[in-house]
Amino acid sequence: MRLDHEELIDEARRRTSLSDLGDADSLTGLQVLVRSAEEVRPTFASRVSVRQLAMSILVNRLALVDAQRTSPDVFRGPLVPPLIVTGLPRTGTTFLHRILAADPAHYALPLWEAMRPIPAADRKDRRRLRVGLGLAVRKLMIRGLDRIHPISVDAPEEDLFTLGGTFQSWLFWQALPMYGYVDWYLRQDRAAKYQNYRAWLHVLQAAHPGRRLVLKAPEHIGGITELLHAVPEARLVQVHRDPVTAFASFISLISHTQGKVIGGTDTSRRDRTTLQLLAGEMERNLDARERLPDAIVDVYYDELVADPIAVARRIYHEHDVQQSDAAQAAIERFVRANPQGKHGVHRYGASDLAVGADEVSSRFAAYSQRFGFAGPRDTDQPQRPRAT
């Protein structure tokens, strides 16, 4: 079974009985994705994994274009300003996202809805069941995943599938080491990607009226300018951590997510390509932040670990968001119920990298200088955040 982009499109159309995929130019990424996947000679399991991801994106895209045609009023007007968390992977973004999601006035997508935001119109809604079954299979393939990234069908999850509508997403790199895809991705303009993202936010806002969407994705770091242009209502939060520590943790994660579905991995090439991706995205982030100095609330990993309730309170204050007594109580309950290490200890270190810590530090030198990591690197133990 070889991957073929035309066959994937035909199958998605057959499954949904829909045909319009919108702007054909934004499907170029699907062709790059398929070509890059085949270049690494994937196993059968790898092809199945990539095929399922691509099919999910295509099915969702068909549903979105259909909704834009049949329900145009949904996509007009402003959004309740969403809270959007970003930062390098493995910086505490998931923990912070779930803290903010605890507020009953907020809504964060559970995994099943993140993967299938629009139910099929002509059949019983089985989204939760199907996503749950897929997750169970994934956890059998990737033992110990919850120690690194706790995931369940009903827990708040990243908005990777809504970000992937133009086939510009880190989602695919985390699934398979597609080197050509990363080279292509880093050269792309993100305007269409974030116009598509805004359309999804309208769909989700309509499904949960009156509640503030709370969203999270590390890959927003490279699209801050385009995100704020497409979604000027957005309230952004960026989490910071020593980049060597964050990078080592992310490599540990993708060694699990990639390593269980391919026959073998060139770890040196994988680590260097991951460094190319993250450092390239951070360069875009730093450039955007020079032009948008007051648009983002900055949070440090160590202060988040030390006092997450105070961090949440500061985010509400700096973004002028009302924090009710019910929100405060819900956040406190969540923090008490989710201490660090609840799902087991994630062990990793810079010594495990196929690239040296000095090389990682060099690629993130400007980021470290800007956010105060130019001195001794942090550990998992809390420390005082440095002034920016």
C-alpha cells in the first residue's frame, strides 16, 4: 500500500458524500506530505498512521467548506476573545492550558472534538467512540505515552487538527520523520492557514455560544503575526523554558511517537531536523514579537510549576479577563488533583541527544538572550523567573 494524494482525496469524498475542498492551492501540502512520507520508506504501520491523519484532515476540511456554504452566518462577526497558549513544546503549555480550561466560563476542546469538530450530518454521532477506540490502539503501540504527555478522549487537547486544514502542521512531523516536509513547511506563508483556523473557531464558538474558547498549540510560535491578523480578538500566552531542556524532552516524546511506527530511525538526522524546525519557528516568533511587543503575556515554566494558581491569576489580570469565584475554585481543585508526576516520571536529558547541548544552545541564542536563559540551564526544579 503506497500513499497517494489523489486516492486520499477520492476516499475522503466518498466517505462524506461531499466534494468541495475549497482552495486547491492549499492542498499542495498534502502532495508534499505524501511524497516526504514515501521517501523515508515507511513500514505498513507508518503508512496507515499517516493515511489516518491525512484522512481526518480531509474529512474535516470537506465538512468545513460545506458549513461555510450552507451556514454562512456562522462565520460572520467577532469571536468571544479566545485565550490561546503557545510556547516551545515541553514547556508546560499542556498544564497551563488545562488550568485555564478548568474555568466553567471557558471551553477547551476534548480530544474527540478536536479531531472531529463537525459531526456527520447523515448518521448517528459516534465521534467520541471512534476517537476513543483509535486512542486505545495508539496507547497499545506507544507504551508509557501518558508519562510524557497525558492524553484521554475527554481531556482538553491541542488544536492541531483545526490547524492542519491547509496541511501546514507540526502534527505530521510528530507522526513520522518526513524531512522534505519540514523543509517545505518552514518556507510557507501562514496567512491561509490562519484564515482557515479562524473559520474553525467560528464553528466551535457557534457550538458553544457564550463561552470563551481556550486553545493551545506549540506550533503557534511560528505564526504569531498571521494568527493575530486573522484572529485579532485572540489573547495570547507564551510559556518559556530553557530551550535545551525543552528540546531534550521533545526529542524523548517524538522518539516514542515516531519510533513505534517505523522500522528504524536515523536519530542524528531526526534530532537535527527537529532542531531546524523549532529554531526556525522561534526565529519567526522573535521577529513577530519585535513588532507586537504588548500582545502576549509571558509565563516561565519554573513559576508555573512553583505557583500555578498565581500564574493563572496574572494571566486573567493582564488580559483583562474576569476571574469569578467559581473560576478560582475550579482552578484550585484542578491544581490539587494534578500534581507534577501524577502519571509517572518522564526521564530524559541532554546526554540522550544525537546533537550536542552546545549546538542546541547556539541555535536558540537569541531566544535565550531575550528571555533570560543565557546563563546556567534550568532543571525540573522551580527557580525564579528572570526578567524579560
